[in-house]
Amino acid sequence: MSVARRFTFVAVIATLLCGLAYGVGWASQTGSLPWQGPVDDTAAVTPQDDRDEPGGKVPADLPTADPTDEPSDEPSDEPKAPEEPTEPELVPGPTLIAPGASGAEVRDLQARLAQIDWFDADVTGFYGDVTTEAVRGFQEKREIPVTGEVDQRTLDRLHAMTTEPTQAELTNQPTTNTPGALDPRCLDGRVLCIDKTSRTLRWVVDGKVVKTMDVRFGGEFTPTREGVFSVFQKSRDHVSSLYDTSMPFAMFFSGGQAVHYSPDFAAVGYNGASHGCANIRDYDGIAWLYDQVEIGDKVVVYWS
């Protein structure tokens, strides 16, 4: 084949290929081949079909649905932001015991505070500045409204942390006195055996110690007499005619000297002294003993 004929053949093939490519591009844009004319598709597809049929075109004025906007019953894996805790406002309750008060309730309060090292003074039964500061410190430590006054919340918390105060705690004596040896004169019959050395009184019946209590004696100028005596008078609610002081459960054994309960001994311990009597600070103990002792029972006061 000559060169001219080869060139003509190649040109024809190239022309056919260009025409075919043009037709494919036209069809992709118009849906028909250029020699077929326009195709009428209005009868085949309607806007309604676009909305209902899968794959249909959505009109431009309708929003495109986003599947993520659909409500779902499935639990979300995204962590929720924690809610801010609401702190309840601490409001003090009605006051039960306040500064200026005095009596057994205050004594109990002070003794309980002392058990947990909030009160380091003597138990006095008076609600003063020291007690107020102790209560304030206790309240602040336990996140109770800090008022220095005792309300029910403060009292309940204190009772939950402490035990019932002993008589020794209520009277500033961490331990009771240790008795010494019994005097031989205390071994026969019914005897109030009073030992000045150990500062104890023992109720002894036929040589057997039935009860032991702490005792306080007279001072330098009014000492308690020593020796063997007997109870000659009893007076449950006695008041001293010399000193106008209360002497409950008095059992007289030598002139005006008697064994009796002393609220002063209970309050200040051995920081004070009697006017010669044998003071007892255990109220329940002396009340019990008063009912046991009879007129004529022996009293022995001695040094062991």
C-alpha cells in the first residue's frame, strides 16, 4: 500500500473515532444520540415519583433529609456532661443549750467534749467562753452550722461519737482512788470505814467491803476528826446552820461532822475542802448508802 493510501485510511479511522466520542458525550448530557433527536421523559417521571421512588431526584425547594436528625430509640454512646451537684444550705436548728446555761446538761456536754479532746478544762457545769469555743470547733470539724450553741444535730453527732460520762469524768477525776488497807476496827459489824490516806470511804459489813467511794476531808483549820465513832443522827435534806450550805444525805458521827453528799466536791474535786465533814461526790452512791446505814452503826476514821 502506498503512503498516500495509508494516510487516507488513518484519517478516515480518526474521523470515525471522533464522531463516536462526540455522540457518547451528547448522549450523556441529553439522553439521546445526536441523530435521534430529543427524548420526552415527562410522561415517565413526575415530581411525585421523584419523592416516592428510591433513587428519585428531590426537588430543589425541598430540604434534604439527614438521617442523623431522625429520633432514635438506640442509646447514645456520647458521654453526657455531669450535672453540677446542688449543695443544701446548712441551717442551724433550734438551740437546746446556749452560753450562759448551767447544770447537769452542761456538765454532760463538757465531759463528752473532753472525751474527744475538744474540751481541756475542768468540767464545771457552766456554759462559758471555753465551752462555746469547744462547741464551735466541734461543729466546724463536722460541717455543722458553726454557732457555738448546741442544736439537735450537734447533740446527736456528739452522742454518736462519745459514751455516757462516768461519775469520775463528770467530777474531773479520770480514775477513782485506790483504797488502802482496812483498819482492823472495820472488820466487825456494820462500819463506815474512812481512810484519810487513800481518800476513800468503804461500807463494810462483817468484814466484807460492800461499796467504795471517794471522800474529801476538812481543811487545815477545820480538820476531820480521827477515831472510832457511831452514827447518832441522819438528815436526808440537811442544810448547815453554821454555813447555810446544803448537806444532802447527812449521817452525823461527831458533833457537827457528818458523812454527806457535797455538790462542791462534785464540781471542783480536791481543789476544795470541807469544814470538817467527810464529803462524798457520788450522788447515787451516797443516796444508796444513806438507806443502808442505821443509827448506831460504827464509823472509823483513820490513816492507813
